[in-house]
Amino acid sequence: MRLVILAITATLATTLPAMAADDIGVPSCDSFLKTYQACVASKVAAENRGPMNTAMEQLKANWKAVAASADGKAKLDQTCKDTAEQMKKQVAALNCAW
């Protein structure tokens, strides 16, 4: 389980842009973030959530920055869909509802 958490944290920190507290404004991004956060909150032990939540907040901040422009927002849709697919595979052991 710890290896899964470390892999997820590393993936979020290195392959994806960052985040804040509210919606991105791109449905695929907002859906991914809400689903992932629900998964972490319900399936990951409290003592292991910190790094995952930190990485997700950084991702959200980056995505919000990219979404500030119309061109960036348009490009985020596919990025968020790809990210969701990657994360589904990485957290499969957690049995999260996607």
C-alpha cells in the first residue's frame, strides 16, 4: 500500500500541472479531482493522506494557472482525461469508484 501511495505521489508531482481549492472550470479536470479526493479520503489511511493531498493541491494550482487562458483551458481537457486514466491504474488496489 505504501508503495502505491509513493507511486501516486511521484506521478502527481512529476507528470501533472498543480491546483487550488475551487474548481478548475474544465469538467474533466473537476470530475477527476473530486473523484480522486473522495478516493483518498475514503480508502487511504489518514496517516498516509498527507503527501497525496499535497501533490493533488499542487496539481490543482497548476491546472488553474493553465486554465486562466482560453488556449490553456482547451488543452487541459485531454490532459485531465489522460491523468484520470493513469490514476485509475495506479490506485486500482484501492478499489475506488471511478
